[in-house]
Amino acid sequence: MKKLIVASVALAALIAAPAFAGDDMAGMNMSTSATKALSTSALTDAEVKKVDASTGMVTLKHGALENIGMAPMTMAYKAKDAAMVKQIHEGDKVKVRVENVNGTLTIVKVVKQS
């Protein structure tokens, strides 16, 4: 009887082994907060074409905005805040992050280039 139990356990282990062998991590979500931070913090090269302080709108000629699926173009965007509008001027070369904030394409980060 002991031999039968041992044989049954060994057989069960052999049958189960392929399920655990090889790619143990298959099907697991391997995204981390660091990966998400990288994808959400990517900046795009742009040139400031116009700044309208009264409306908080900034017209940018920019490269592809991959995070929102937008091709390179020239377009006006809402600035996140008035301080952002004050720090940039027509002709400035910048790096920007544009996101869809409550249905409005908004510049959430801008860094002037030297």
C-alpha cells in the first residue's frame, strides 16, 4: 500500500511539474510604479509659438505626444496654471508633457531648454 501511495504522489508531481516549470511568471502583471512613472513622465520637444496669458492657452509646435496618441503638429493647449504661462515666451524651445485632464488637453509640465 505504501508503494502505491508513493507512486501516486510521484505521478502527481510529474503531471503537475510542467505547470510550474519554465516561465513561472507567465500571466503575471509585471508593471511597477517605476515603469508607470517613466511612461507618465516622458517629455516631448516643442517650440512655443504663442502665449495667451488672458486665456491660459499656449500654442506649441510639438513632436509626437505618444501618451495621448497625438502626431506631431502645431496646436493650442491649456496650461495647468498661470505660473506656467508666465515662465515661457514665444520662440522658447521647451520640453512638455500634455495630458487629457477632465476632457481638456492640458500642459501639465514644461521645462525650458537652454
